[in-house]
Amino acid sequence: MLTPIPAFMLGHTVTVEPYLGRTSVGPRYGPAATVKCFVDEQTRVVRDQTGQEVTSTSTFYARPGLVCPAESRVTLPDGRVARVIARLDRSGGGMPTPDHVEVQLL
């Protein structure tokens, strides 16, 4: 059974444009979607999809089911535009903890 992160914890809003791939003129993104979330403006070292260490400038947490692959474009509440390093499913494995998606940003 899924126990999503409670709505009262989702006090921020970001705009996500999911990465669809590269074209001859650059990256291609899907339609923008507004996502309720919790934004953590903490700098930390994380691993990207190739295993390289990179510095994440922000992380946001949202409800499960978010489509936001690596390289997606995210506009944060302060207007800054960031790129997704990794999207991680965080499940409580049936325990009564909030299931959510963690999105690390560059």
C-alpha cells in the first residue's frame, strides 16, 4: 500500500519540463507541468546517471508518479532554472513512512 508524502509538507511549487531526448538543434522537452513539492536548497555531492560525482545545488521531494527523467528542466520557486541529475523513488517498503520521489538538481 502506498503512503504518499502528506499534502501539508508540499509547500512549494516547481515547473517540470520532462526531457524527451536530443535533436539536431539541442535538447527536446515535453509540456511543462506544475508540481507541488518540498524544495531543499542544500548543496551536496551526489552521483549522476553515469556514476560520476557532481554537486547538487537543490533537491525537491514530490508525490510518487512524477515523470521527471535525468536532464529534465525544472524552474524553482525563485525563478532559477535547473537540470535534473537524478530522480529517485523513495518507498517505505510497506512501512508507514511517506513514499515520495526525490529529484536532485544541478
